[in-house]
Amino acid sequence: EAQVTQNPRYLITVTGKKLTVTCSQNMNHEYMSWYRQDPGLGLRQIYYSMNVEVTDKGDVPEGYKVSRKEKRNFPLILESPSPNQTSLYFCASRDNRGTSESGKNIQYFGAGTRLSVL
Amino acid sequence: ILNVEQSPQSLHVQEGDSTNFTCSFPSSNFYALHWYRWETAKSPEALFVMTLNGDEKKKGRISATLNTKEGYSYLYIKGSQPEDSATYLCAPLPMTTDSWGKLQFGSGTQVVVTP
């Protein structure tokens, strides 16, 4: 079954305590991405990766780091979390090969990680 | 950042009624438009991928049309049912390779279907 798996699903932490949210996909997708969802602001892209060792900033990268050492994993790292990073986070992946007509560019989302930074 | 607008922000629909809503995006550098359906407490799921001007896609009672020249897409729900209640997101995929990775979502239209 095609899956994007995020862990943990829920996390409460304190300001400044480093944390990592893991993301793994089993579809051999080149492209992976992280989003945050805040009320009234929709989904905003944090970072994305076009392939292994290739990452780039999205629209709201400040305060986050990512790495892509292997194709299936794309962890999101908060080195020093702050309360304004309290949000719902989604990881997604898609196949960048082929064309949109073939449906291969659709994104598959993980179940989300709800993070609270106190 | 692409200017992607969805309107209205929310819709309340009586069961059995039909409804539609809009996604507007810059028409230049367009490659594809994605529609996603996002139910509460779940993750977004792809509904349609549209690439051609005049394209029309259908999945059950939900259909979508695309106008790339003027930069908009309509999504229609015919005979709404409570299970259609969700937030519907659109995301244009730009053509330029340096922005290929940036799938930017609109803020969504929240549809609530009441029995």
C-alpha cells in the first residue's frame, strides 16, 4: 500500500528543545516536501527536496532544517523550537517523472503531526 | 510566491443542492492544476490533475473545469451529500524548472453539507 508515514503524530515540547519529525515514503518518489497548516493560512511549504541530497527552501523555511540522505526519508528538524512553530505539519511526496496527465505528479500526504511548543 | 486565490472561503450547502467554487491563479508559466480534498482530521487527497485549457474532469458527483488562458478553475459538486463536507484545495504547478518544486496551495474552500 502506498504510504507516507510521519512520526510522531502528536508532540508537545518546550521552547529550545531540539526535535525531529520523521517522514518516510514507500513509493520510490524523488520529490518530498514539508508543509505547515495554520488556521486561515492554508498549507504553506517549508522545504522541499527534488531528489537525494537536493533540498530547497519553500515559502516559510525560517527555523527549520531538512536533510535528504536517502530517497525514502525526509526528516524535518527544529533546532530550537519556538511557540510560533506550534502548528500542524504535513509531509508529502510525489513522482516527478512522467506527466501530470498520467497522474504521476499528484502528491501523497502523510497523516500529519500536531506540534505544540510551550 | 504565486498568488492563488480560492473563493468563497466557506460554503454551507443543503443536502441535495449543487454548488461550485473557484480557484484563480496566474495564467503565465502554467503547467498543471491540482485539486485536493481535505476532510477534517485526515490528510489531503488528490482529486484531479488538470493540464489542458478546456479540460474537464469528473469523479462521481464532483467535476472540475480549467481555463488556463484566464487563470481559473471551477469545481462543481452535484447533489451534495454530507460526505462531501471537506476543504477543497487547489494548487497550480508552475512550468519553470526553478519553481517546479513549489506546489503552492490556495487557502481552500470549506464546504459544509447539512442534511
